[in-house]
Amino acid sequence: MLPGAPRWRMKNRRKPVFYGWWIAVAAGIGLGLGSPPILVFCFPVFLKAMASEFHASRSAISLAFTLHNVVASLGAPIAGRLVDRFGVRKVAIPATLAFALLLIGNRFVTVSMLGVYAFNMMGAFIGMGLGPVPYSTLISKWFDLRRGTALAVMMLGLGAGAVAMPSLVHRMITAVSWRAAYASYGIAMLLVTLPVIAALIKETPSSMGLFPDGLSSPSSRAHHSELEGLTWQEARGTSTFWVMIAAVVLLGASVHACVIHLAAMLTDRGISPQTAALASSVAGSGLLLGRAGTGFLLDRFFGPHLAVCFSSGTAVGILLLLLTHGTAATFLGALVIGLGMGAEGDLIAYLTSRYCGLKAFGEIYGYAFGSFVLAGACGALIMGVGFDRTGSYTAPLIGFLAATSVAVVLFSRLGPYKYVVRQPDETVGRYRVAAAGR
């Protein structure tokens, strides 16, 4: 062997892929073929089939979704506390199994409208154990420098499920029945989701002898990164936490109200149902783009500044829906509102980790995410009540425009990160983040 051969091989040997990216992919699969797509994004697909079978009004069926959101908002902090105490594997794997079995056996529960309510509430509670709370906790432990990008990879899975599953479920309902659609989804979870997360999920980088982001050695902060942060009791005693929650609630209520009522709002103005449905699809595209893109931006720009931008965009979108009736302006409004709705999912997890740390991230994020879910349910209800009382969407739109404007101000008041992105030495890593320490 030539003397230079080993050196040549060393220079051309590829650095192995950091295992954290497999964690992000597994989390994306867990969300994309988990509880959110079937219980949240596919709910409108089930609505007419259920209403027809039970001879119930659409409002009666819609109550199941409202109950789902209420239970989910209460279950999120509980799921977070369990994750902090027992770890993601011991929560997500049993929850995935239980949720899949609930779907497969749905026909034993959904025998009446009360059964449908019970089914959705049980699904919401169990679903928090395999939803954004445990998987965002996992991503935050595996990544620091590229946490936003990893969250984006995870959210890509959720976005893919949100786009693909409604059409697939609709075909199953048309070909067989809505109960068969639930059962088939549960079987798919047993065959795909459960094996993937059981095989790939590891609790922390240190459990595999690694460091966050795949760095070859720890920085001064990385060594203790898993222990840094506030407890829930400490977090709720800070003004920063409540400013963030207030902003999340105001923005969450506004975007949910506009997206859920968008088609009805447009058809009331004389726009054809086909065009209104297309506008809803545009909002959905914005949501997917917001979920996928925000994480990448968070690794490059200061989080509150991004939150201000997306909130301001949402305010502009609401203003367009309020003042204009043209198709192009309406579609632009729907797009930016969808962007705001999608971005908020990444922003909540990322900002929670930067202002509260990782010590009790699961529980703290559970409260923040639960607030977002509950705000969404309340926003849609307020929009509907406002329409019923006034006969138009003008008054509630003005209210949500004001709420979004307040959210912009609140996000701008968050201040510097408390748990900044660490800056590795050049001999350890190549990446520098402009957002750190602002």
C-alpha cells in the first residue's frame, strides 16, 4: 500500500449522518401517521357521513370537534409532564398502540352521537401522547444549533399527513364506510408508525455517546444542556411566559377563526363554492409552507422578529378579507393567514425552549400548546357567534384584526433569549447563528 493511501481515504471518508436527523424523520412519521391528521385534518371529511347516519345536524357533529379540542388542551400539559418524568419512548409508544387500537375498535364506541363524542374525547386525550408535545421535546433535546431546522423536518411529516390523508380517507369512506376508514388508519399505524418510533427513537444524544447537533465535543454549555431551564412553577412566575402565551392565544384564535370560516365567508359574498374551496386550499398550502419553512428561518433569524412578521402578515390577510372582495386579494389574504397558522406551530415550541429551557420543557410546552389548541376552538366559536348576532363576518373580523395587532406588539416585547443558541468553537463545529443572544 502506498504511504499516501490511508491519508487519501481519510480525506474522502464521508462524515456519518448525525443520528438526530433520523430522530427528526421518525418524529415526522409519528406525526404524519398519528393523531392530528385523522382526528383534526380529516374531521371535515367524516362530518357529512356521520350526519347522514345519525340524522344529526352539522352543528351536533361539529360539537365532537370542539370537545376534542377542549380535551386536547387539558391533556397536553399532562402529556408533557409524563414525558419529562418518564421519557418520550415510555409515553409515545404505549400511546401510539392505544390510539391505533381505539381506531380499529371504533365501531364498538361510535354507536350513537354520545359514542362519537366519547370517541373524539378519548382520541384527543390519548393523542396528546403521540402529538407535537412529546416529539417537540425529543427534537429539542437532540438539537440546539439546528433546532429550528429539525422542527421543520418533523413538521414536514405532519404537513404531508394533513395534505394526503383527507383524500385517502374520503376514498375509503366512499368505497366502504367511515368506520372502516378509521380502522384502516389504525392498522396503518400498527404496521408503520409503531415499528418506526420503536426502532428509531432514542431519548437523548448522551444515551448514544453523542452531543447535540452532532458536534464532536461539547461546548461549555452543551455538557449541561439537558438540565438547563425553568421548572413549570418557575416559568409561570415570569412575565415573559405570560406575554408569550397571550400572544399565542390571540394569534391562534384569529387564524383558526378565519381558516375554519373562510369558505362560508366567501360563499356569503356570492363567490362560487368551487372558488371558495380553492381559497381554502390556498390557505392549506400556506399552512403547509408555514410549518415547513418557519423552522429553517428560526435557525437564521431571531424568533420574536419572525413572530412579528408572521403576525403582521396575518393582520394584513384579515384586512384583505375585511375590505376587499376580489378573487386575487382574497386568495392572497387566505395564503398569508395560512402562513401565520402554520408558522405558529414551530414558533411555540422553539420560543418555549429559548425562554424556558429544557428542564421541564414537556410540561411548559404542553401548557403553551394546549393554550393554542383551546384558543383555536374558542376563535372559531366566537366567529360563528359574531356572525349569528350581526348577520355578517365584519364585526368578528374587526375584533380578530385588533387581536392580531395586539399579538404583534406582545411578540415584539419578548426580549433576548434566556437560553441562547450556543456558539461552538471553530475547531468543533462550523455553524454560527445570528439569532443567538439577541
